[in-house]
Amino acid sequence: MVPSKEDYTNLPDEVWLNILIYLDVHSILAVEQTNTRFESIVYDRVVTNDVRCSPNLSRKSLRAFFSDQRTPLIKRLSLDNCIMVGPDDILHAAGLCSNLTWLSCVGCEVNPSGLFSLLGSSRCLVEVAWSLYQEDRYSDRLAAIGELLANNPDYRVHSLIRMYVETVGDVNLDLLTSMVNRCSGLSHFHVHSVQSEHCASIKRWSDVWKDHLWRLESFTYCLEEPPSRHLMGPYAWFTYNNVAFRVAASLLGNVVLSTQPADTVNCLFLSDVMERFAAVSTLRQLVLAIKEPNSRSARDLDAAAHLDCWSQMRSLSLTLVPRNSVCQLPRAGFAFNGPLRSFLAACGSLTELNLTSFHFTADVDGGGIVGATLPKLRALAITPCGLNFEGSVECLAAGCARLEELDVRVCRDNASAFCKACELPLDIRESGLAALRSQLKRFSLCDVQRVASLDFLKACQLQELRIFTLSWVADDQSCQAIGDVLCASPNLRSFAYEHNRLDLSDKQFRRDLMRAKHLRVLTMYSELRTQDSVVRSLVRELTSNMPRLEVLHLHYTALTGTEVLLTWLARERGPGVNALTRGATVINKPCMFCSKSTFIGLARPRNRGGSCFLDGAR
């Protein structure tokens, strides 16, 4: 017997409270209007304590929700990616919440001056997350905060303890530094740098740390898709000095510096492990670098495996750093076979492992070693040569039964072209991941030279799939292969796709995409020059024929040669919204959807990639 509407309405309050805490603002308003009994439940502290707004939040819903009765009860507020409402509306809503302790508005063009004024006037706000864009986004508003800081030298923010900021480029770094210096109680600062030049960004942030941030308890820096996954160019010589910010950040563009309870960094060289034994035993996430991979360093790794300091480690990135890193390919050869197995076995509690900053020789089974040693692993990033060993994927799937995310990628550096094993077709059989059919949720292929077939993905119940810059074997039926995978994956909710020959006007490609009726987030990248009218017709066709689609995000090159960012968002459901009016399109808004990087085994940024728009936890 199917429950009726009345049956749901008459559920106990305790049940409805457990439902309402997972709903966004628009959904809560809709429930409130369905029956008078909900008029009091929706104001319960369990519901109002933690409020999440969806990206398609409208001004009407924003104003209706933030009433005088509700705003004093809100303590945590997430407005991430709310690009359908104005930046001033976002700060106004946050300002109404007099007891707000946590605010996140990443992906929004909030006025830095308005945000800083809000921080200064708040009595309770202890944590904020936001985005700082380049000057062309809001140059007049940047001038306003510069004037505010200059005219009020004694202005201070006292309550704030934690700040996360996503910076697009480094042009406004001085402004951000000035803001941070005015936050007298700030203890933890996390910056995620997007669209920055790798070496220049590291140098600037190294100076900022040395001159301004040394007083903090922790400073986290992560870089979106560094061009190289190991030391190159002018920073190679730093590897033979003491590990500091510039060295650690140069390795993987990812570093955590802590001053409490003692000075620690989440990046160590294997040769320093004995000296920093006590610090290693307290770390939960570590970047471990091995200088000059050879038989001696392999023996050092084997010796390190016998140290009693790895059992608490949860997240690890292992990188090999050759002395001449520009010319020499970092590879784990046969000498590392046994030591790597022993070392990973000593790290038996790992849930995340990143092995993408080096390659494996043909006689080292990377996937097999991982599968034989890490039964608790939930996320793995690895180069294709680590999985092209006979039976490697099967061993990985059988040994890592909890694996939820698998990322296969080639490092973006000149040396990668010399890995012959990575140039072979990645050959994963359809039965290869069968043991993970119900467990594996996220899969990525990035810069993989060739793939024999994508049929193995049909055996998985994936929720998120990312395929970037992929070449193919033989007749190059890539679009049809993609369509077959999408059609055979009813649980797939987010798909990101970049192809070096992606033709957005191709009718067969469109038909293949539209077979995925269940898809909710679709992101595509094309470098081919395309007419704007072709893109508009693509948007109309996809959004009309994919009823569950909530986000369509496109990067393409216009006929003029300029890059265009187009985002289509489904509107909130309600009266007057039909198939023709159910979405709104914005052009060249800040790109918060895209992330080709992997942060497995690393300090993670917030709000990156298509999955951040799906069922965000509250």
C-alpha cells in the first residue's frame, strides 16, 4: 500500500525534524506552506540552527525565509554558489542573523568591504569562508575597502577565529593581507589559490607567511591544478635545505603549517623522518617526499616502515623528487617493490592515498601493492602505469573493498611524456571493478593518453564521473562510448567532460548526452571555436530533454578567440515555471564549478567540482 499525502503529513514531529534538517531554504518554505502544523516545526532550533541555500535560490525565497522570527535562531549559514541573487542581498541576509557563528559564501561575488564591515560588527561570528576575485569583477568595491582600511587604521575584527578564502589570481593579495592583519583573534587561515601561476604564487604566499601569518596557529595553502606534480625549475635547490613553506608548496602545491602545539609542516622528506619522529606520529595527513629515488632511498623507505609512527596516519601523498627534476622522470623501480609494500602495510589505517606525482616501471604493480596492504582505503589517486599490470585492478578492488573514489591521471609536466607505460592503452576489463560495483562512487580520468574501453564503468554504480583530455584507441568513437556509459549508469548525477576535439555542434554527440535523463550536473570544456548561437541551441536542447538537469556549465572558445563561461541553473520550482522557463543562463560569472585537480591525500579546498551542488551536507 502506497502512503498517502495525509500519512506523510501526520508523521510525528520528531520524524519531520529529522527530514527538515536536510532540506534547503526553498524546500523548507514549501513545506511550511503545505499545512498549518508545519508553521511551528520549521522554526524549531534543530531546523534553524544550520541553514543551507541552494545555488538557484531566488531573491523572493531569500527575503521570505530571513524573517524577524527566524534570523535570531540561525547560527550556521551556507550561501555557497548563490549566483541567482545579488551579492548585496547575501550580505544583507547574513547581517540579519544576530547570533551567526559560521558563514560560508564561497563562489559568490560578495563585496569585500561589506563582508569586512559585517565581520567587524558581529559579536558571534567565529568562522567565515568566501571568495576574492580579480579586480575586473568589482574594482569599484575593492577601492571601497581600500578606503575603509586606510581611513580606519585602528579598525579591528575581534571575534573571527577561522577564515577560508578562495582567491582567483594573486592580484589582490595585498588587500587580503591587510584584512587578515586586522583580524586580531584569527588563529586558522586557509587559502585556496585558483588560476595562479604556480611558482609566482608560491613565492608571494611564502613572503606573506613569513611577514604576516607566522603568528597564526595554522596556515593552509592549496593550489588548483599545479602544472607540475613535483619540484621543477628555480625551486629544485630548496629540497636540500630545511623544509619550509616554499619547499613544501613547491612539491604538490599543498601545505599545512602549524605553530601549535609545536612548529610542524605536513610535508617531510624521508631523510628527515627519524629527526621528526614525534611530529610524524601526531599527523593525520602527510606529504612524504623521497629525494633521488634509487636503491638507497628504497632501503630508507623500508627502514621507515619499521618505525612506530604511521598507525594514526589517515591521508598520505607520496612523491619522488629526482635531483635533476627537469630532465629525470621520477619513477618507482623494482627496488621499491618490497619497501613500498612494507611501508604501506605500516600505514594500515590510511583512508586516502595519492601516488600521482611519480610513475611505476613495468615490473612494479602499483595497484596490486595498494590492494594487498590498505584494506581501509576509501580514495586512491594513481598514474595509469600503476594499474596496467596484469590483474592489478582486480587485486585493488578485492583488497580495498571500501574504495569510494578512484582517480587515474598523468602529471602535467614535460617529463610525463617519457613514461612508456602511461602511453599504453589503459586496459581495465569490465570485470575488473566488479567487486566495487556498489561501493565506488567517484571516478576520474585525467590526461590519460589512451583507454582501450570504457565498458568497465558500466559495472559500477557511479555518482560522479570526470573525464579530461582523453585520447582513444583505434576508431575514436569517444562520444558514443561516453553516451553508452551515461545511459548505463542510472545513479550518475554529475559528469564533467573535456575532449581535445569536442564539437558542441555535433548532433550525434548531443543525442548521446541526452540519453542520460538522470544527470543533474553537466560540465563540458571545448577549445574549438564555436558560434554563440550553436551554444545557445545546445543549452536549449539539453535542458529541454534532460528533465533532472539542475546545472549546465560550459567553457568554450568564441569565434573571436575569447574564452566564454556559460552557466545554466534550474530555477526554483513553483507557479509559472515550465519546461521553457525552468532555467536561467548567466555568462562569464566566476567559475566555481570546475576542478580538474585531485586532492586525494592532500589538504582539501571547499566547494570545488560538480559534487558540491549535490545534496550538500548540513
